[in-house]
Amino acid sequence: MLYAASTEPANLAMRGALLALDGLPGFDALKAQCQGESFVPYEYDGATYGVPFTQQFPMLFYRTDILQELGLSVPQVTQIFLKLRQMGLDIPADVYTIPYAVKTIQKALAAKQGGGANA
């Protein structure tokens, strides 16, 4: 199957209609060339049933000269989140804004303290 929506491989896999790609010659090398998270939509029950056709690389650009003119420094969200992940908090890799970062940190802390993911 070529060019299917990312939901289709798992949909078909749960019905036994697809062969898992794990263990096939060259699959590990192919998977190593891609972002790890790009295979998540193609995984079902511990096996991989598809390969991403495209990958996205979200980026954020900012003007340090404007921030400095306003008396602001560049937010260090990436470094903060890497440190929080090292500390064992479940922080997703797609956090780009300060409000989303605050909400994500609060959610992760609540889950770690036993308050559940929706606290």
C-alpha cells in the first residue's frame, strides 16, 4: 500500500491485513534515518506497519535584535524541557510556545505527583 493516510496502517494491522515491517532486511537502517517519533502513527501492538513518506521539522525563528531592544532575552524553552526530561518528566517534543510550555509542565508535574494527567 502506497501513499495511505497515517491512520490506515494501524487500522489494517489490527484486522490482520498487513505484515509487520520489523525484522525485514534493511528496515532497521531505514528507521534509523528518520525521526523516531515519525513512526508512531504506523505502530500497532508493538510492531511497525508503515513508513512515513514525509517528515516535518518544526522550527522557530526569532529576531534577537528586537528582543534586546525590548529588554527581553531569548526564551530557553528547549534547554528547560531537555532538563525536565532528564529529571523524568514526560514532556512531549512539540512544545514551542511559552503558554503551551507552562501548561505542559503543570500537567507533567500533576501526573508525577499522582494527580493524574488531567489535573
